[in-house]
Amino acid sequence: MSRLFRKKDDVPKRSLWQRVKDLVRTDVTVLFKGVDEGSLEALETLLIESDFGVPTSLALVAEVERLAKRGEVKTEGEFRDALAKSVEGALRAGNADPALNMAASGPTVLLVIGVNGAGKTTFIGKLSAEFQKQGKRVLLGAADTFRAGAIDQLRVWAERAGVDFVGGMPGADPASVAFDAVDAGITRAVDLIIIDTAGRLHTSDDLMTELRKIHRVIKKRLPDAPHEVLLVLDGTIGQNALAQARTFTAAVPVTGVVVTKLDGTAKGGIVVAVHEALNVPIKYVGVGEQIGDLAPFDAGEYARELVEA
């Protein structure tokens, strides 16, 4: 994940640590010398502004204060490391395993969901290319029959990645397309079936009902599927991503989160906030627009880059 939190021209962005130092006029000692209350409050505000959310920000500041009072933070480097370790700890707490749930036998089915513009189809293309490189046989199912061009867009990704493809006609029943994709994947003995769905506003009850139907139909064809329901969130939209995540998880059993466009934000705290709010693991992060710009999530590496990048 070495390319996180960098501008698209590869110029490093101001890290969270740089903003912490600016906050206390570069004299970071005031954050642990006597545990200055005003500076800790300012740190809390900065974390909230970096999209960590209120509960996570309060917990991180409390941990920093605890370490400072115990004398474990005495230098700038120790403070920076303590902040990174606190972020990593938050990301490893609870349900945090980033590994994909794979079927014990037969094909593994991944259902990919999210709002318009979050980057679902691009994520699917990148993931299918990665599995194809590993020697896995992959089939993509185009259950987004609503948006003009969505079927063709996924077909192009399938051709580019060298994987199988199943799609219906524009306007077809998305659940039927999902059923056909799973059926074809079983018949062709593929390793993975990845199903795209229409981008939907998280406030649309009708579209959420359709999503539940897709989930039911997949399970009807393959009882233990889908093995993963991956929610794709745009990392640049901050706390709106948290609202989307809560609505989607209320509709279907989300098993993992994918955060895209992290190369377009200097914040990144939303990853921690979503994990803590939902107790769902972060599975992947998108770090660019190219087919190889997808990274399996690593909590330690993410925390270090978030603080120090």
C-alpha cells in the first residue's frame, strides 16, 4: 500500500502527523508534557476532521493520553509511533480478518454492492485480473442492468482481464442475471464468480428491496453463497460513507468493505470509522486507476502510511 495518500502526480500529501505538528506549532512536546488538555482537545478535533468520527477520535486521544501519563511517550518519534499503533489497534479489533471467505468446494461467489460512482465495476475488474494472474478461473456477472453502458463496461473489464463473462439485456431482471451467472459458473467449474450490481442510492427503499432479492436468488442456486458481500465505498466522501455503510448492512449481510480512491484523499480516517462502527473487516483498498492499483488491506501498513505518509 505504498501509494496511499499521495496526489495523482505522485507528490506526497501533508500527512496526519504534519497536521498534528502544525496544530501545536511544531512543538509536539506540549502534547505529552503534562498532557496539555487544550492540545489534546485540538488533536481530537483534527482526528474528527480527518474522518475518524467522534467515537474513534475520542478513543485514540484517550489512548495517547494514557501512554503519556505512564511516561511511555517522551519524544516526537514515540508520539508518532503511539498514534500509529493506536490506529492499527482499532483496525485489528473485533471482526477484522481481511482474507476473503472462500468456498470449501465449488465456486466462490462474491456479490459487490455500493452507491453510484463508488467504483464497484472498476474494483471488480481489478480483482478479477489479480485472481486470473494467480491461475484462478473467474466469471463476471453483469447484474447491473439499469445503468446505460454498465453491461458493456463490465464486458470490457472481463476481456481486459481475460476472464469469463455473463450478462443479460439492458432492463432485464438483475436477480435473474445473477442466477444465470452463478449457474454458468457452476457449469463451467470456475473458481470465482463476481457479480456486479447497480449503483443505488442508499436512501432508495425499492432498490434495497431489489438487492435483497438478488441475495436470495443467489442463495437459491447455491445455498452457501454468496460467500462474500463486499460493500464498495468512496474514500473521498468522508462521513457520508459511514451513513451509506449503515444502510447497506441493514439491507443485506455485508461481510467486507472495499475503500476506493484513497489516492485522492489526504484524510483516510473513514476506514477506521467504518470498521469500528460496523465491526466488518476492510478487505481491499483502491490506490489508483490502473488495473494493478488494488491492495489487500494490511492494518499495520495502513496505519503507518496514514500517520506518516
